[in-house]
Amino acid sequence: MTGHYKLDAASPEIATAFNADSGPDPWAGGALYPGTFAPVITRAGRTGKCVIRPMHWGYPPPGASTEALGPEPPRWVAQVRNIESPFWIGNLRHTELRCLIPATSFALRHDGTEHWHKVRDTPMFAMAGIWRDLTDMPVFAVLTTEPNSAVMPVEGGKGPSAMPLILNAKNYSDWLQADWKEAQKLVQPFPAVMMAAVSDSSFG
């Protein structure tokens, strides 16, 4: 699964692409890793309007809170691998706790190397996510699916075990608003024909 993605777009571009309020915290673009803050799109409770919010990528490990973490860097839980897990299902069933995670490319590590990928014919796309507002900061995690053929090695080698759940633009509102019985139908690999590898080293 990805432990690294890029969002090479500034807040105004993100707001336009997702018909969202840009919010008070500007984003200039760059690389994201677990443990860093990233722009995330949620629906405002009172108005239902989409808004961009900065959130910490990664939940505290099970049984821990951000206040109780020790001096060593924690291993943030950054991906949702099992949507049936009690650790995640509460968030998934509540529409207000689902979110869109804008990206321009993402990396998958296999064969000891990061391989970068993007969605064809669009400069920006969204990964499906969930979030929680902890006492000291909001946190989010990226949902994953089985990898499609676009991210697998052409021949030989060991492919990635999972890939981000990329949403088709027509399904953004369904992920944010639909009942979980319907929204979970979106948890499937993105079509391989709609993806492309990124060879430019500036992405890595």
C-alpha cells in the first residue's frame, strides 16, 4: 500500500476541482507521508458544503491516544485494509466521518522500489478516506483495495499487496453522503485502463 503520495496543487485549484471551500489554511502543494498534515475534503455538518481541512495522516495505534503516545515516533495507522474491522466500521457507517483525499500521484513500493502512478486525463483525483476529530487534532486514513493490473509488475517480481481506493469523480458525493450499504459498493479496484505510470523522477 502507499506510504507516500503527492498533491501538486494549491488550495484554490483543489477547491475548484472539488467544488469546495478552500478553508482558512492554505496549501501550496507537495509530498505527503504518514505523520504529516494534508488537505482533506469533508462535508460541513450544518450546510453540507464541502470544505478543505488540514488533517494528520494516521490514526493513533489501537488502544492509544495522541496524548498517551511515548517519546518514540509512533507507527501511525495510515491505511484501512479491513473494512469489517471494529476499529474502522464505526467511522465508515457515519457519512460525516468519510472524506475525500485529493492527490495528483501516489507511490507503491515493491521489489524494493517506489513506483508512481496517476489517473489518466485528469490532473487531480481523490482517494477515499475516513477521519476522526480527536481531542487535539483531526486524523484521517486512506482506504485500500486489491491492486489492479496497472500497478503490478509487467513480468516477474512481487507486486504490491494493496492500492489506494481511488474514486471516480461521479462517485465523490456517494462516498460522502450515501448509506454505508451503498457506499461500500465503491470499495473496489480502480479501472486499470484509467491509470498511468509516472516515470518522471520528480514525482519520487
